[in-house]
Amino acid sequence: MQKKVVVIYSGGMDSYTVLHKAIEEGLTPYALTFDYGQRHIKEIDVARSVCAELDIHHKVIDISAINQLIGGSSLTDSSIDVALGHYKNENMKSTVVPNRNMILLSLAIGYAVSIGAEQVYYGAHSGDHEIYPDCRPIFVEKMNEVAAVANYESTEIYSPYLNSDKIGILKDGIRMGLDYGKTWTCYNGREKACGECGSCVERLEAFEKNGITDPVPYETLS
């Protein structure tokens, strides 16, 4: 019997690659997508489509009620403009959703315990370390310490690309023959990707460094 793993799958290129990494490793993924009130809700539709195509277990969980408690992020508050530029810029801190990954991982761990999965996969990577504290190695380390004692069953949080950047993630995805036209990365949920937010800039940089063209249409490149 194939080993079960829970994969936090947003519909973006990082989690898309993580999902396929689990499949490549011979695991049975149980994909978990969260609606936390993000303005780029288009990524959820993309996630649904991919999971249906792959015929894998998939749950979309509405936790948008947390925004009654958690605010101040341009990703969940339409009154705050999405910051433009590179993740190295100070203004990108406006895209931080307080405690997001701790909340998502806690729910994913609970799901993993309930279905008998020993691991939770998620797509933290080194490109996020500077801006997002909950993507740093020490966060994963501490969450694993808690996950090991929070239940009768021990659960491991696994981030296969924790020490790689988006360039490296894409390189591995190319090796696996993945179609990144089936992903959504832009923080703006419009018809085309904006090409200017931090997420788009980093994505485009990864495609450029790998010498291929991003299949997703962009407003700035049309």
C-alpha cells in the first residue's frame, strides 16, 4: 500500500511542484487547499482543476473567517494595494498574513493524523526566507518539534525545497516535465497575471534563469 501524505496545495507553482514531487516519490497525496480570503482566489480554481485532472484526493477548506482576527495584509484586505517589486524590497512585508503557515500547518497536521498520514508537505523555499518568517528553516524545525508531541501519532512537516529558491524549484519541475501553465502565482486575481507584484517578479526571474518562457499570460508582456 502506498504511503499517504498531506500536501498543502495552493495552486501556485511551488506547491504544484511539491505535489508532483510527492507523486514522483511514489506517495499517495491528499491535497489540501485553503480559502483564507486571499484576493488571488483564482489559485483555488487552478488547484481544483489540477487535482481533478490527476484524480487525487482534494479538499478545499474555507477558513476565511480568520480575517475577523487577522488583518493588515494586502493579500486579504482589498483596501491595501498589493506591493510591487522584488521580495528583497521592504514594502513586500505588506504581503505577510500574520501566522498564516502556523494555522495552515496545524490544520494539515490534524488532517494527516485523522487519515493516517505521517507527513505534511508544503512549499516553503529560500526565496521566501527574507520576507516570510513562517517559511524559514527555524520555523519548520520548531513546528516539527510541536508536531511530534501534539498528538499520540507523530507527524513530520516536510519542505522538499526549503533550501532551494524558485529557480531551483522550477528546474526540478522542468526535469519532471511539468506544465506550469496549470499554475497561478500572481497576487492579483485578474484575468492575466500582473507581472509586477513580488510573486510575479520572482516567477518571471525563475523562468528567465532557466531559459524558458512562462506559459502564463501577463498584462505587462501582452
